[in-house]
Amino acid sequence: MKKAIIIYESVYGNTRKIAEAICKGINEVEGAECLIRKTGEIHTDDLCDYDAIILGCPNHNQEPALNLVKFIDRASIVHLKGKFGAAFDTYTGGNKDVAVTKLEARIHEKLPGIELIGSLSSKVTGRKGPLAGDEESKALDFGVKFARKLLE
Ligand SMILES: Cc1cc2nc3c(=O)[nH]c(=O)nc-3n(C[C@H](O)[C@H](O)[C@H](O)COP(=O)(O)O)c2cc1C
């Protein structure tokens, strides 16, 4: 069984919904299982227990949300070589991919043991949401595809 964990940050709950949809998608694939934790709900040492680590947060002023950045920085002392991973963000305006691109760069720099095999950027219709159109179903599909890659 391949084990994945999603660590997320969320102020208004939209990024949490995306995390839940990705998790559901992963859990739909036989041979993979996933759970979700908010940044404050897990110790960085516990990351060792997982084959895959997925990190996601809202775009805040064209940067990944600070609590997730701080979590990544704290995790930099943990041995994570050979893990797979993915990054995702949520955004409102024309800032698609901006936070997730910076998040990926931060993961490369601080957690070089993680090989990133996916990224997702999901639109919310206003600062507090709700999520646009079919973003949750796209996230579920992303989870399914991620799990399949993990099992290759
Ligand atoms: C302080 C703050 C700054 C934000 N800055 C941006 C921004 O620069 N670009 C953007 O597209 N969205 C921006 N947003 C909108 C957030 O991305 C949006 O609130 C978030 O995706 C909602 O996710 P959540 O419900 O998980 O908190 C900002 C939101 C907040 C609260």
C-alpha cells in the first residue's frame, strides 16, 4: 500500500475542499491511501511515514500562505529522500499558478528529497469563495492521476 498525506493551509475553507477532493481521488485508486492534516495538526517528523507528501495553500499577495511556508522550513531537517510529492494552490484573480510555482520552488530548495510529480491551481470566485465551476471535480481527477503515478 502506498501512503500519501496532504498538508494544507486554508483561511476560508476553499483550499481544504480542494485537499479533500484530491484525497478522495487518491483513495479511489486501489493500492493507495491518503489522509489530510492542516499545518498545525502534524509534526514534521511524522512525514517520514508516507511515500508521498502533497502540500497546498491559498495565494496570499502572490505568495504561498505563510503557515505552509513555515511548515516547509521546519521540515527541512527531516530526512525525506525518495519521497514523491505535489503542490497546489487556490487563487482569485489573474494569479493562476503564481503561488504554486513559488511553493514548488520552496519545496525544491528546502525539501530536496521530494520529487514533485504534479501541481494544481484552483480558482475561487472571490476572496472567501466559493470555488469556481468544476474545480473540485478537477481536483478529484488530479488525485486519481497522482495515485496512479505513485503506483507506477
Ligand atoms: C491576505 C490575502 C491576500 C490575497 N492575495 C491574493 C493574490 O495576490 N492573488 C490572488 O489570486 N488571490 C489572492 N487572495 C485570495 C485567496 O487566494 C483566496 O482567499 C483563497 O484562495 C481562498 O482560500 P481559502 O478559503 O482556503 O482561504 C488573497 C487572500 C487574502 C486573504
